[in-house]
Amino acid sequence: MGASGSTQLQDTFVACVKALKERDLTQPQEAPVVAPEDGAAAQAPAPVAPSAEAMWKGFWEYLASVCPAGSAPDALSGLLLAKDVREIKASHPLNIAVVLNQCADMLHAAVVQGETDPQALSRVPAVLCTAERLTSILYEEDDGFVNTYIWSAQHLAPEATEVVVGKRLLQTVLDLMFLPNFTVPNTVHKKAAVSDGAAIPVTYAWASGVGIQSAGGVEGGWAYASTAMLENRIAVLQCLLVLTSAHLYNEPGKLSEVPNQALEFICATPPLPHTQVLFYSLLNTVATWDPVGWGMPYNHLVSSVLPEKLVQISSHMLLALLLYTVHTPAAAPTEQPAAAADKLTKALTVPLSSSNLFTQALGSLSAVEHFKRLFSGLHALLAAPLAAAGGTYLPWSARTPECFMEACMLLWLALYVNGAFRTHVLHSEDVTGLVMPIAFFIDQSVVDYQYHGMAQLGLMILLLLSEDRQFGVELNKPFPHPKFLGLYLQEPAITADFFVNFFLKHLLKVDNTTRKREVKRGPLLDSFLTLLANVAPYVKSMTMQSANGLVTLFDLVSMPRFLRATQRNFLYAAKLLRAFNASLQYQYSGNAALSYVVLCHLQSFRRLHSLQYAQLVPQPPAELLVADLPPLPGLAPSPATSPSTSPAEQPKEQPKPAEQLEQKEQPQPEQKEQKPAEASAAPAADSWQPTMEWFDQMKASLPLSVIMALGNAMAPQLERLVTGSVDDAEAVQHYLADSTLVGLLPEREPLVTIVSAVSDRTLQWLVQTLWGIIFVSQRGAFAPAKVRLFMIRSK
């Protein structure tokens, strides 16, 4: 196109924008009557139609010339100015609907005529960018404009039928996602037209492996896609994300009150023709992508970044659909053969939103081979940052995928929504392989804030898995990396030893002045004790190092100064006692080291047992919480190999995953425990004082009878074994391992599992985290000053 032609198109574009601001394009505009010369009769020219085909043609041709394929989200920010859009919205609001309806017209033409009219497809990137630009500006103000003009039926032209622009635009964008020779290979042919309401065949999916056997002629992987197709998929998903981004401009407390019309249209019943193929396309694009690639060092420098971009934006769209809470009631879902395979397991599943079609689809997966592919794909994404950080000798030879946090969130959702998948992971996969990546994320969150959310999600996964007995059994497997993350584990170590010592590394701190230990209160402490209480009955043999650390932690949390610091601090000691009791009553023979250390520190337990209310009445001074208790006469635990780091390496802030978890005990689900956020928030010095009623409640909740019986039965016998030699500790442990406690301890209490329940606060945090990630990755598509879902900090 020459310079004159480009100038003419630009003039047409400017004239069209001016007409949008000055005229109502839903009505014909007549030109004024002009009186001719020589007294001739006045003639009324034909009406001038600003929305005529020629004007819109020039409008779209100019945008297509400045916004080709692969353009950035903010490519049109300099042409479609925010102030112009707001002026049109204020003066002629229906004109905004006219432009968006024009977008739907252009996209529909591309879907219908794309195979025979390449020019229709060439305008698609500009149309998508226009829809993104207008929608993001319209969402800024919570004034009801979108519901009134975009999601309500409107007459946009004389003698035209009413149209809901929002639905029409979304339908055409979804049609583009599965358009042959644009986003899917031309080798697939439609068996039913989209317009007739029939579901699009799953052979149109972008990838296969989970839920479907093949897509585009490929089994268990990505269907063939050229570079142009990958760019088109990214562009269409980017537009779909912006169209569904109304959450960004709502207050966090309104997420459950104000429906997101775009997500409601896609996720609620009745299902769209695209629902099934959309779900499997997004899920398999994420789950079957190989982040390692060729497996050669530095291969990321010569390979395309488009696949990773597609995986990232696909995970964003899938999570946005799965996390949405549908507001309209759902019809009774029809039972599919795959879903009927495991009714009992799925009956125990509590979905996030039972009316969400995508949540239902995720919960209905039941084939073992599909579970294997899903777990292996998500685990590969989770382990990629760990491999890049310490799995190579060549610097920068491996690139960390940017979507590992999305993979972690998707894994938690799959485990929570699909009970059959959770059972498969616990019984058929290497669950302990998840412990190392999650520990890495928690460790990195101390120094790098971008891992903060990962640490929270990782703990949510561990809490969910710990509800099943099999997770505790899996922790008895040998741990192959005794020096992982700077720890020096006493060998032979099992996974439970790493589990315990890693958390103690972040919970036990050393004061620089007194060189004594103090405990770091916070949600991480509560999460660790919850996990420990759930798995303790199944851990068969902890090392002396782990036992020393746990009892030292008990010394700290059972001191009077700690107990009276906040109203609910005694729950930490209660959970630890519950874990000790379960280990002594169910795994006594294998945990001789724990029994030995408990007996060495028996005075700590006796002190708590004999604690009087008068010892807690004075307000504690602001001093360190330290433990310096003498052992039993003649007995001393072997020197513990401390897992804690130097004071300079101590964390300044711990992740807060359990703020979003309401915890309750089985078999009495109505009795909910406190949220860890409440336990960690220490009140002011004069905000709470211990009362006799609180003291009685605390004493009643501390299960000390088992350890008191152990001490009464074993302490006298062990003192006779002490000779003062260096071999005393080993001799005592052998004696404990060979002895029996039958008839000496109280009757075994039923095992109680602490269950993590998803609350509104949990869901709110997940939505905030997800859309925060989307906002950062699609930064140019949104207006930072108008976002209300979270706070934006500038560096």
C-alpha cells in the first residue's frame, strides 16, 4: 500500500472515531436540506449512514495494517485512546456496543469465509486487539455499563433484531479457537457446523493424552501446529482472557457476590458446543508439554518460545474457568460411563462449584492412564525449577518454565476436586517426589518473594495429601539426598526425617545474644504441626536427630511464657502431644529414639502437667522464648545434629498458606479448629489476659496421660541402666526397642485426622493469586490504576 493509500485509511479511521463520539450509529443520520440556486425546488439527499460498509471497511483495514499477527496486547493503545473510549461511552453508549458487534461480525466472517477468503483471516489479529482494548476500558468502572449495554439485548440498527453483544462476541472468539487452518490443522474436518448447536468433536482438540486418545491425528501429545497456528492460539486465548477479566476490577469481597458475565456464560449450563473440546485442549496443552525439550544443555537458546507461551496462557485460561463460582443453578448432570466407574470415591469429593461445567469435567476423569499423564506432566513442571537450580554443572544451561506456579495450583485443584485422582496419586505414584519441589519452593520463598505463593500452594497440597493414611506410609521410604537444601541428615534417613528437619530449619531460630533457640510462631508452624499430627501414626522409625528437634520444639511451645502470649498458643503443644501419643501407641517399637528423647525431657512434660493457673496470671515480659531444661538425672540425649541454619540465614517472613484453610477434625466435622492466622497473630499486651475458664479449657485439651504413663513405667528402669559410659544412650534405646508397653499405657484413642476445608477466603486468595499472575504476564492489556482485586506495587 502506498503512502497516499495509508493516509486515506488513516483519515477514514479518524473520521470513524469522530462519528462514534458525535453520532448515534444505531440510527440513520440524514444530511441537512440544501436550497439550490436559481430558485429551484429543494432536494433532500439520501441519508448518510456513518456505519456504512465502506466506512467500516476502511476502519478495519487501517487497524489491520498497524496490528498484524503477533502484536503486543497494547498495540492499539495509541490509536484507541482511553479518553476517546470514555467519551464515546458517556455521549453515545450504544456506539460501544456497535463496535463490539462489528468485532463479532468480522470474526464470524473469518470463521465462515476463512478457508476461501484469506483477507478475512488477516484482519483477525486487529479485531481481537480492538475487542481487548475496548473491554479492558469498559471493565474499569463498576457503573453497570457492561451489564446494561453489552450483556443485555440491544437494537443496534434500524429494523434489526435484538442482539446480546457479549454472548455473540464470546461465541465467535471460541469458534476461532477451533478453526481449521487457523488454530487447528486443516487435516481435521468438521462433522457438524458450529451454528447448529452440535458439540465440536474432540478431534479438534489442540492436544490429547488426558480424557481423549488422539487429536489432530496424534495420540498422547500435541497435535501438529505451525508457528502461525501457535501465534493464533496465543492471540485468541489472550483475547478470551481479557474478555473474562472483570474480576480484576472488583473488590476481593465482591467476588462471590458479583457474577462475571463472561465466565458465567462459558462455565454455566447449558454447555456450549465448545465446552468439552475447550477443556481438553487447555488441560492437555499444559499436561503434555515437555519442559525439558531435547534434553541438551542450552537448547532453549535455539528453540522457539511460542510453545511455552501457549502453555502459560492455556494454564491461565483453564484455571480461570475452574476457579469460577457459578451463580446460576445447574441442571442435574447426566452421568457419563467414565464418571460412573468410581462413584464411591467421587461421592467423597467436595468440588469448588458443583455447577461449574469445567469443575465437573475435571472431577469426572477416571481412567488410570489419564491420571498417569496428568500427574507426570504437572510433576515435570513443578520439578523444572529445582532441576534448573541445582541439577546441572553448566551455568544457565537450563531454563526454568514460568508456569510452575500455575502447575502447582492446577495439581491442587485436581487433587481436591477429583477423589479418584487423589487416590491414584497416593497409591500408584511417587508421592514423596512432590516433597522435594515443595520444600525447594518454601526454602526459596524466604529470599525470593515470587516463590511466596508457591510455598502456600505447596503446603496446601501436603495438607490435602496428609489426610490419607497412605501419605504417612509413603514417608517411610528412604530419602536419597541427605544433604538436600543444606541439611545434613543423620543416616539412614527416611523421607519423614527430611520432612521434620526441613521444617525445623525454618521454625527454630538461634538468638544472636544468648545463643539459645527460640521458636518462630506463624502459619508455617501450625501447618507443620497439622501435617505431623496426621502422619505420626504411620511413621515407623525416626532418627535421633528428628526426635531431638521435635522434643526441643515441644520445650519451646509448652513454656508458660509462650502459652500465655496468645489465647490459642496452647494448640501448638496440643498438636505435638497428639503426634507423640500416636507415635508411641501405634509405632512404639520402631521409634525407640523418640521414646528415649521424650524420657530424657520428661521434666518438660511433668512441668506442663503440673502447671497451675497462678503461674500464668502475670503478663509475660517482652523477652525471648527459650528452652533450657535439664534432662533426667544420669540421662542425656545424644548431641542433635541441628538442621537450623546460621542466624544470618534465618527467614524474615514465612509463607501463610494456612490463612486460607479452615481446619476441622474428624469424625466431628462441625467442631472446627482455629485458623492458623488467628493463632499466629499475637494480640497487644493489654488485649487479652489468661482467665480461669481459659486455663481449664487449655488443661483439658492437652493429652498428657500417655507420656505420663510412659514416664512412670520406664523412667525408674532406665535410670538403673545408666552407668555413666558413652554407650548408655545406645543401650537404653536397645532396651526400649525390645520392651513392650502392653498394659502400661492407656487404651489407644481413635486416630483423628485434621481435614483442610476450602473456605471462601481460600477461594478468594486463589482467584487473587491467579489474576495477579495473569495481570503481570499480560501487563499491557490492563489498566493498573483501575485494578481493585489486589494492590500493585511499583519497583
